[in-house]
Amino acid sequence: MTTPGRSGTTRRGGFGKRDEKVYERNQRVRQPRDASATRLRNRDSVDDRPRGHLRAFGLSRIRVREMAHAGELSGVTKSSW
């Protein structure tokens, strides 16, 4: 039995709107939580610090400063003017 003004067919090959929502939710749940690229965070490769990360070195700003002063980073010198 169809209601007046409707064609009588449903979208997605017979799925109702509620069924679509359940299907979409199941698809989202199937992926692991950390699969999303937006959840990944750049971290210091030495001490795993999440903040102040410098991509050029793969280190945090604190670690870059320490290693530069110790002469462990080639091509990096202390600036003076």
C-alpha cells in the first residue's frame, strides 16, 4: 500500500531511511579509531614530545636546540649578529 503523492519506491534498492543510517554507522565503526589521518600527530623521534615539532629535523624545538648546541646537527650553527 502506497501513500498518496509517493511513487511507492524506496531509495537504495529497498533500504529505508533508518536502514541507511544503521548501514552507514556500521561502516564507520568497522574502521579502527586511529585509521584517520587527522588523528595522527607529529612527534619528536627521540623523546616522543607532541608539541613544538620541527618537520625539517623530525625533532621538537627543545631537542633541536640541545643537539645544535652540542654540534650533533650537521649544517646548523648558532647565530650571532
